[in-house]
Amino acid sequence: MNINRLKEIREDKDLLQKDIAKVLNIKQQQYSEYEIGKRLIPINYLSDLADYYNVSIDYLLGKTDVRKIYPRSNITPNKK
């Protein structure tokens, strides 16, 4: 995971770690450990952050440099 991306996107929005910790309903220290790579960030927090920043999880993970989110699929599963 590109841990620098979490810090970069937060700072781009002029937010503090405590602001994001509040969004995730966690302590600032816990969020800090995600940013420095001391702890792995759970997928539900990644999803929440992607929604909050309006970016894809792939962008947060550093898998792409494209910030935009993917369009939702219109495909419905086949029902049997």
C-alpha cells in the first residue's frame, strides 16, 4: 500500500489526522499508525475514506494515479 497517499490526500484537503480520525470514529493515534504504515488499514475504513474523498480505493492504495471513482455497474446478477 502506498501509505504516503493517505497523508497526501489529507493534506491536500488541509485536514489534520484528528479530523480524519473523527470521520472514521477512531482515535487520532490509530489513524496515525495507518498513515505511517505501522498498522494495516481495514477495508471498511478504506471504503469510508474513498467515499469521503470521492476517490477510488485503488487511488488510496496507490494502484492508480486516477482520482475519479469507477462508475457503478448496471449489471444485475442472474436469478435462478
